[in-house]
Amino acid sequence: MAARVVANPVSNVFQKQLAQDGANPFFIIATTHAILTLAAIPILAVVQRVELRLGFWMNIGVCAVLAVTSNTLLVYALRLTDLSVLGPVNAYKAVLSLGLGVFLLGEVPTAFGAVVVLLVLAGSYYIIDRSPDQPRGNPFVQFFRERGIQLRLSALVFSATEAVFLKRAIVHSSPVTTFLCWSILGLPLASAAVVLLARRTAGKDLRRLGEQWRTYLWLALTTGLMQAATLFTFGKLPVGYSLALFQLSSLVSVFLGYRYFAERNIRRRLIGSVIMVVGAVLIVSLGITA
């Protein structure tokens, strides 16, 4: 669990560094899966073979599509917005899950649930940068209009859905097998995205890969550690409880944003992050629906 809480924001640091240096987000994700694939294939050859049925391949296939999509959107968001802002925004994953429960499952939040959602919103007030001449009601509007925030929220929709399919894939196999297949299947999807959407910058990206191969290697290592820790946690705990505990990574993101990118207003953002984490944990761990 601790490995996942730390590895996720650390991988975001490497993603942000590469994106700020001009690397195409599709190329970043494709290279990450390429390195993971190089490590996964030898391991897959020696692990105990199990019969993988259609249910597993359907679920892991959906996971690969959702993972490549969500991670690419996340890298685009990191290029545009501070890490110390995007980390706490992860708390909105719990709010999104609550909203989906209303429309898809008919689960109506209790009065306490509504208060907790307001708690997450209140926390986000502290991570918003405001100018002195800005009216009090405007910061929230500006916050959700920011392109980086919109991309991060879109990524959350895909990653939250991926978590459900990851859990289903584990049921049909094991965390190790699921991780290895997730790593490998992401490569052709991300590579196809590079060919279709990022061909013009591929030459520059390849040259940059030669110069920054250590950063890419660290990114693959931390991404692999994060995903493996996620899968082993899902194997032991329900998805809801796991996602609640994962919210602690928001605090690490705020610190890393200050440490590596000299981001400002860290004290306010740390306060907001704590409030949002508390709200998110209450939502997913207490099941606050009627």
C-alpha cells in the first residue's frame, strides 16, 4: 500500500518533466509500456502457466484501452497544470463514483453524503490560485474552466472505470498475470496512437529518448511499481477501500510539486489536499448512499 501511495506521484514527476521538455504524451506512454514489456516478457515465460479464459482477456483488453487513454490525458494535464493542484484533484474520483452511482445504480446519497461532497469542494477552494481583484465566487468557475483540470477530471473517469475491470481481471487470473498482460497489451495500443496522432514529432521524441533515457527508465520503474502495488492491493481489499487509501498520494504530490517544480502556495494547497482526502475517504469507505 505504501509503495503505491509514493510511486504514483513520483511517476507523475517524471511524466511532468518529460512533458515540459516537449515530449509528446502519446510517445511517453508508449515508451513506458515498451520498457515494461521488455521486463514483462521474460517474467511471463517463467511464471506458472494458468489457463486464461475469455473473461480475463475481455477485461484486461478493456483495462489496456482505459489505461492508455487515462494516462495520456494525465500527461497532457501535467504539461498544463501544477502537480500540487492535480494531485489533490484525484479526490474527485470519489465524487465521480458517487455521481455514477446515482445515474447507473439509483443509489441516492444521504444528507451526510451531500455534506461530504461539499467537503471535497471546500478543499478544492484552497488549491485554487486567486488574484486579489477576483470576485469571491469566480475562482471555482475559473478552476473548472482550466484545460488542465478538465483533462485531469477526464482521466479520472477512465482510471476509475479501469479499476473495476482490473478487479474483474484479477478474479480470472492473479495480480502477477494481470500486471504482466496489462504491461504488454498497452504497448500496441499506445504505439498505434503514436503512429496515428504523433507521427510528426516521433523523430524528435526518439532523439530525446536517447538523451533522457534515464528519466524514461525511472518512469517505467515507478509506473510498474505503482500498477503492481495497485493490483496486489485489489487482490486483498475491495476496490472502494483501496481507492480511499490511495488518496493519501495527494499529499505526496503537493510536496513533490514544491520540491521539484518550485510550485507556489504550497501551504494552502496542503490544507486543501488534506480536506479533500478526508472527504474522498469518507465517500468511498462509508458507502454514504441510501
